[in-house]
Amino acid sequence: MNNNPISDNPSNSNNKNNGLDGKKHSFNRSYWNEQLKQLPAPCRSVLQGRFSNTPFSFLSATIVQELQEASGLDQAELGLLLLPLATSFAVAPVSDFFVGAIAFDSDGNAYFGANFEFAGTHIGQTIHAEQSAIANAWQLGAKDLALLVINYPPCGHCRQFINEVKLANNFQIQLPNSEPKSLTYYLPEDFSPKDLGIEDRILGKQTQQSDNNNATLDTDLKEMAKLAHDTSHAPYSGNKNGIALLYEEGENKEIVSGRYAENCAFNPSLPALQVALNSRRLQGKDWQNIKQAVMVETKTTLSQFDNASGLLKEICGVALGVVALDSY
Ligand SMILES: [Zn+2]
């Protein structure tokens, strides 16, 4: 790739000391605005026309196309250019190290993601930036993944996580100052769902409503958790799981749900609570101000209740309600 748009920006070669503060959990608007200001004027104009000053973590294929026309960049180059905006969503109180990712589906829609660490609990609760972007795509109804742009090489955990996703034929991973490469390059001789006789993948299923800004009743919470449960991905254990979180901001009550993304190698699985918190954070809103939480789970030899309740207690002190369904 020529004229890599990100290579001249020192904040992308070393994300330490770049103006983000890992200890701050709320979305850093001033950092976001700074990154916007650094974009070429034609791109800024497209984004300000579409979003005014509201932060965004999803770009429709139409807007991606407009940005490509305005900048003259191809999709991967545009992804690299926009990475600092995705990185703005990072929450890194443990590492103070900020990772951003942008997933594109084969229709050309773009989904942002960033790393998300939780203080006061165990390190295994962390969401990696690649997982964040993929969870965002899944929640918003993406049907596959064609390109993943990241500011650091994917760790082994993420390579295995990506291998669970439905990928378009020409799926590529793009890093700064590098040629795009396939997942096969990053994960040769892979252990895959096929080794366990599973054809299902994350993404590709019918989209679901992942948030509800007019929620007023407890039943809404349970219904959304049930819907998330029903569309979760748990082909290895049958431990289907969905969570719905109720947020209150003044008069507004908002529900955000999340569904479980299981992995054939088990440990890179992403719990439903993480998927819900990720969706909320990527709206640029307060993700800790939870008033009520409900999990719907198919109990098998596994249960995710203790793990989710522990994290929830650390975040907001709210007790997790649970509706356990019989295994089938
Ligand atoms: Zn990773």
C-alpha cells in the first residue's frame, strides 16, 4: 500500500501517552474531537454533515463510500485513517494501552471497536478490540466480515476468536504499514469449528434488536434478554445466554442487551454481559450506570451466572436477576 495515511501520525505508532487516560472510564469527547480535527477536510465535512458532533461507532456502506470518494482512499486505507476514532472508545485502566479496530462487512458497512478492561475483577473479563468490533457488527446485524483493520497485530486469543466468525471469501486483516493478509497467514493449521463438526458461525444470523430506548417495564428487560439468549452462539456447550441491562438517564430508560459468542477453543468466548457493555460503551454513553440486569440462560453442565454477577457487582453493585431455562 502506498501513502499509508496512518504512518505519519505518531499517535498511531505508539498509543502510550497519546492523550487518552486509562483510568477514565467515561467517553473522552475532547480526544474524539481532536482525532476528528486531524482528518482531511473533505472527510471531516462528510462526517460532520452526517453526525454533527455526535460520536459514532457505525458507518453505513453509503457513508463509507462517500468518505472514500472524498478522500480518494480505498477501504483499507480509509479504515487506517479512521482508526484513532475507534481507539477513542478504549477503556484501559489496567494496561493504559489503547487498541482500536474497525470491521467491514462485505456490503461495505464499518463497525468500530476498542479494547475494554475492567478494574477490580480478573483479567479474563477483558474485551479485546477485535472482539469489540466483531461484537458490534454482530449486534448491528452484519452478515459476514470482509476486512478487519487494527492498529496492532492480533494476539493469539483474537486470531482464534476471529476464526469463529462467518467470513467473506476475500477476508483480510490490515495493519498500519503492512500489506493486507488473510487469517490463514495469521492462524496456519488452525483448530476450527469444523474440527468439532460445527457449521454455525458468529454473524450471518438474522439481526436482533439490541437496544430499546423506550423501555418502561420489567417485562421488556426479560423479553430482550430472552431474544438475546435465543440468538446467542453456543454450539459446543448448549449454554445459550442473553443479558439485558436497564440504564436510566434522567427521565429516559434505556435497555441494552448482549448475547453470548462461544468459541470452539472455549476460552476466547465472549460472554453476553461483555457484549451488552460493549454496545453501550460504543454509543459513547455511561456504561456503568446500570439500574437492573437480567440474564436468561439455558443451564447445561455450565453456568455463566457467577462470572457475570461478579463483574456486574464490581461495575455497579446491582444484583443480577436470572431466568434459567431447562437444557434441551
Ligand atoms: Zn487480542
